[in-house]
Amino acid sequence: MNDPSSPAEEKGASNPGSAAPGQLQIEIDEATAQGAYVNFMIVGHTDTEFTLDFIYVQPHQPKGKVRFRVITAPSHAKRMLAALEENVRKHEASHGPIKAGSEPEKKIGFSQS
């Protein structure tokens, strides 16, 4: 699976006439392209979908904020996992092992804003 942030992929997405026949064209607006930093994630699932909440927790604060939520089919969640595993392997091959962060010490709950 290709790294969606590679320059070739971005070039194809921004130049609609440059794609090979049968190639999927993906557009991204400027705000979305900026991305959002997250340092925590919660995953939930039912028999028909996975929900991934991407969260930013400020250091030394008792609260975090969900920056975005992705809801997807189990089959796509499995493809996402495979793509992430492949890209982590590539990153570690180039930059060395990634040290896993520690689990949060506090209980986690949701509040509506």
C-alpha cells in the first residue's frame, strides 16, 4: 500500500489530468491538508463498524479533546491496519526502532460539549 503523503501521490491528486487510466483521483482542501496533531487514540467497535477517535491531550491537563472521529467498516479497518504496519516497518528500516509510548495512568471517559 502506498504512503498517501508521498510527493508522487500528492502531485497526482493536485493535477487531475496527470492520472493514468483507472487511477483514483483524490482531492484534499488546504485546511484538511494541514492535518491535526494527535497523541492519543481510542478504538471501539460493533459487529458492523469500527470507530477511531483521534485525541489531543495537553501535557499536565486533566482533559483531552477529540480532534476527529473516523467510522469505518471492519474490512477497511483491517486494510488500514495492514497499511499502517507496512509503513511502520518502512519507517523503522530507515530510522531505527520506534519506542512505544506508555499507557495513560488516568481512567478515560467522554463528556459532551
